Amino acid sequence: PLYDKLRAKGGVFAETFGWERPKWYSLDGRSEDYSYRRNNVFDVVRDECLAVRERVGVLDLSGFAKYDVSGPDAEAFLNRLCANRMPMRDGGIVLAHILSKNGRILGEVTITRLADERFYLLSAAGAELRDLDHLVQAALEGEVVSIDNVTDDRGVLVLAGPKSRDVLAKLTEADLGNDSFRWLTGREISVAGVAVRALRVNYVGELGWELHPAMEDLPALYDAIWGAGSEFGIADFGLYAVNSLRIEKAYRGWGAELTNEVTMIDADMERFLKLDKDDFTGKSATLAQQDQQRTLQLIYFEVEASDSDVRGNEPIYVGADCVGLTTSGGYGHAVGKSLGFGYVTPDLAAPGTELDIGLLDERCRATVLADPAYDPANERLRA
């Protein structure tokens, strides 16, 4: 519903599973000079990133895959399907992963407990049918659980940045303070007269909310947010900026760092494993891997790059030997660093380890980092 509106404001779009999503905003009518090196869009994306980090930004991410899972057996069903434990309290949000019997990562979902027998699941746009299959095919005979694909029913606006609470407070009577609306919680509230599922979570690492209205209410909600945000310097931002912002926070990407070739242990995602709960798909294989010699480890690193950044599948070297591959990366505009992820053998994963990355015609020195380059303690998210 926002395509024409955002295009008129300079939105430049990319297609993902049939959805047109803004990559960046051309404020002077120029198109992108495509290159594997930093191009004319580099400074535009920097400005979008800094708007989110310093003020407030808004992004249309309606392409998220969305599912309502409900019924008396919904909680037990999701606990059996996912490696993480379902939220215990109404409004709780968890990041959970669907594993194969061999413990490999098949899917990643954000799960909000709306009520005792109602859960709201979100996953990547490109995974909509795949994840629907995971859900439908995992239900056991006689299990009382309803699975509804509501992807086309709800839009999504991401409102993020240190001024996001100020913007939202002008449009709702809901209490947005930390005591009543904590990070990683969700509530059904009214914003500018529009009923939304408001989730205090995002993929850019700032104070903010995802707002999920009925799809037909998306234009009215966007206009209200833009009007309320004008005094705070609100800006539109696109997916190029999202990549920069998430790489600063060391957020993994499904399909890049998280694939069906690796386990949660390989991907350094053990904090999302609840091995003390009842059996879930992939649990026995994950437990077995803890006792076996491993061959892969995800690393997060800073690169001494010149005019190009990691995109994925670049070789990682120690001397003349190729010891791994990058998975994704980008330039972190708020921290002023070129950053990336990759897989190497576990003996090369210690923080401080120096490696080389093959970027176009250069060998660039990379250093393994222990923590996210931006806000490692998540203070911004909890603000």
C-alpha cells in the first residue's frame, strides 16, 4: 500500500518474494552507479543510518512472513518445534529457531505470546512458504492447534531511534515507559486511531517498535507517524541502511550466517538454545555435537578495507591458505568500521585473531571481535 507514496519520496526498490521493498532513498533523482566498490549511494545510506542512530527513522517491512498460531496445544507445539522456550508471560517475545533432526538451522522466527493460547510468529519474507510448511507439517495428529498465514493481512512499519518513543507518544494513550512496555515485549494498542500489534523489537539495534496494523490501515498510520515525527527530524530509511545497522550490532542473517549447513553451536547462537527443556527437533543432534570435534565456527570481524566491503563468499586467508569464507558484511556508518561475518575452523575464532580477507584485488587485514561494534551491552534497546 505504501509503494506509490514511498516512490514519490525517492524510494528505490528491490523485489523479495514478490514484495517491493525500499533499498534507499534518492533525494536528488539520481540512480545508483552499480559497483562492487563504494558508490554514489554510500553517503546517502550513511545519512539514513545516522538519522536512525541520532534521531528517528521509519521503514516499511510489510513483506515479513506472519503467522497466527493458536489453540490449547499451541504452546506445546511451538516448544517441540523450536529450540528456544516459548515466552511464559503474555506479551513476551523470543527469537527462536527451527532445526532439522541433524541440528542444522532450517528457520528463524520471532515469536510473541499475545495471550494464553495465542502466538504471533514473524520470519523472513523469502521464507514464507518454507516456514509455513515447517509449521503445518510439524503438527501431530490430534493436536489442537490452528496455523494461519496472515502475511497479506498485516503491514509492518519499523519506527526506530532515540526519538521513537517521543514520536509514538504523540499518537497513542498507551504507556510506553520501560516499566509498562519493556524491551522484548508486545501489546495490542491504538496508534493514531489504528489498531496495531506493537512489538518493542527491531533489527537495527535502537529503541523502537515494530507496528503491525491491518494492511489497509498502513497508509494512514504512515502519514500519522510522519506528521508526528517531523519535529524530531524523522527520516525514511531502506534495506541498505538496515544492513549497515544490523552488522554494527552483529545480528546474524537468515540465509547468510544461519543456513541448513550449520548448527546453532557453529553459528555462536547457543544463548537461544534451551537444552534443559523437553525434547525438541534437533536436540539430540545438538547435544551430540557438544561432545564431538567441530569443524566450523562463525566469527565477527573488523576489516581494514579501502573502498569495498564484505558482501559474502569472499575467501578468508591465513598466509597462502584459504581457511574459510565470509557470509555477509558491510560498512558500519555509526562506528566508522568495515565489518563482516564468516566461517573458519574453531582454532581461528578467538577474539584478536588476525586474518586476511580477499576483497576484489586486495588482501585486507581482519581482526576477530569479541563483541558487537555498536552498543554491545544493548543499552540503546533498553533506553
